Amino acid sequence: MQLPDVNAASDVYEKHTDHFQGAAEGWADAETLTDAQRAAIVEAGAVVSSAADVLAGAVVVERAARRAATKLRARYGIRDVILDLRIMAVSDALMNGPAMRSRSNPIYKHVFQEGSAGEITEAKLREEPELAERILERFAGVEDFPAKAAAQAGLKEALEKSFTIRDALDAAEMAQNKAGDSEIQGRLAVRAALEKAYGMLRAAFPGQRKLVESFFLRRERSAKKGAGESGGEGDEG
């Protein structure tokens, strides 16, 4: 018996369980079998089918979780672009207002303590909202001037939406990781089920190894050596 490689993808595992189930169906009406042997095949088939169903469900959940996380990463990327624009708007408002066109002005330096607006917008995606939040808090303390209210409101709204999407993304990525772990466990369960079924069939068909092996998909052999290379041992039977 050959089991699917432990690191193989789920569709490889599904090929093995599909092959087993097909073989079980093929032997179901074989006139050469006894009723006891047919019962053993049904029992072994149930073991494999149960594990296959669990894996199939885990695959569906993992795929859905992965797609949801991918969509949220895209949405969070859009929120980052908008947050950048709102940070730049605060910078422009200060530059055209109390900072008097100078980034060295104490008011500007107080609001943008971690760096210029351009430097802040180049921060890591997940770190930028906290930087923007600190900018917003300091900007709120600046004495009112004509462009302040609009710039402040714009950054506040963008920041709230960034936090909301980031929280959703964190939850989605956690769900994706959990679903991935469940899928891996599903694969391991299929391996265990195939091994158990093999033992059951060997017990039901003593001395009939070829019949038992017919239930198990054989992995494809690696490419043979080229004609110009020195020969080795022959293929195993």
C-alpha cells in the first residue's frame, strides 16, 4: 500500500479516497467474494468515506476563509491609501496655516513628531493607524484655524475605518489559519483511515495481497533515468 505523501495537497488525498471508494464499488458485486468479505469491504469503505467527508468539508471551509482574508487584505490596502491622503491633508493644512510653509515650525514638528507626513505614509501597513492616531490627538490640540476642522474630521473618519477593516482582517486571518490547521488534520485522518482500512482488508483477504492493493492508489513513479545514464537496479515489482 502507498499512502499519499504527508505534504501532499488535499486534492491528492481526495484522489486516494476516490480510488478506494471506486474500488469498493467495483468489488461490491464481485461473484467471487463471500458475504463476509463483502461486509468487510463495506466496513472498510465506511472508515475511508467518513475521513474523506471530513477532509472535503475542511477544504471548503479553508478555501472560503482564504478567499475572505484575501478580499479583506485588498480592502485594507485601499484604506491605507485613503489614510495616507488624510495624513497628507493634515500636513497641508498645517503647512498652509499655522506652520507657515515650514516643516521646521514648532507646531508642525509637534504634530508630526514621528517624522514628516511623507515618512509616516511610508510606515508599515499595520503600524500606520497607530501613528495616525497620535497625529490626530496632537492635531486636535492645535489652536483652531480655517482648514483644521475639515482635515481633522477627514483623518478621524479614515482612521476609524482603517481600524475597523484591520480588526476584520485580523479575525479573517485567524480564521484562515484555524481552517488551514483543520485541513491538515483532515489529511492526517485520511492517512490513518487508509491504514486502518488496509489492515481490515488484509484480515478479510488473507494471502490475497493483489486484491487488497487494488483498493489503494499507487503514486506515480519518478522519471526513469535517461538512456545515456548508467543503469541501476530495476523497478520494484
